[in-house]
Amino acid sequence: MVSQHFNLESSPLMLFWIRGMAVPMLTVTYLLNKVPTAEAAKVCAAFNIAIGAIFPWNAAFISKFDVKYPFHRVPELLFAALSAVSLAAL
């Protein structure tokens, strides 16, 4: 995942935190099925915006990491679309 989006090679530490992110992501997915749909839609909207801001937008526009274009446009645009659709659904 690192070498797909950034102009650098992955390290064992990077693989460690990337794998660790699966636990909270799966937990949120599970918990969203335990609340009413209207509440889950609100949480998903906030989640999509937060993940977009913390990962692809932060990497490209705030931290100015050496991202690989054009491929890094995929998560940038995907999270923009997900965020817009999520907000429109509210």
C-alpha cells in the first residue's frame, strides 16, 4: 500500500501500523450494524470525512508527502465523493 501511493518503499514499522488499522476499521463496521440506520448514516458521513482528511488529503495537501500521481488521485477523489454522497444522504 505504501509503495502504491508514495514514492518510497515500505518498512516493517509501516506494515505494522497499516495492519493495526484493520482492527478499528472492522470494529466500526461491526458497530454500525448495531445502531439504527439513520444514526449509522451520520456516523458514516463523519467517518468518511475524517478518514479522507487524516489519510489521502493530509498526505497530499497538508503534510506534502511525496505521493505518486496519478494513482494517489484515486483515494483523494474517492473520499471526496464518499463525503459528498454521505452528506447529501443526511
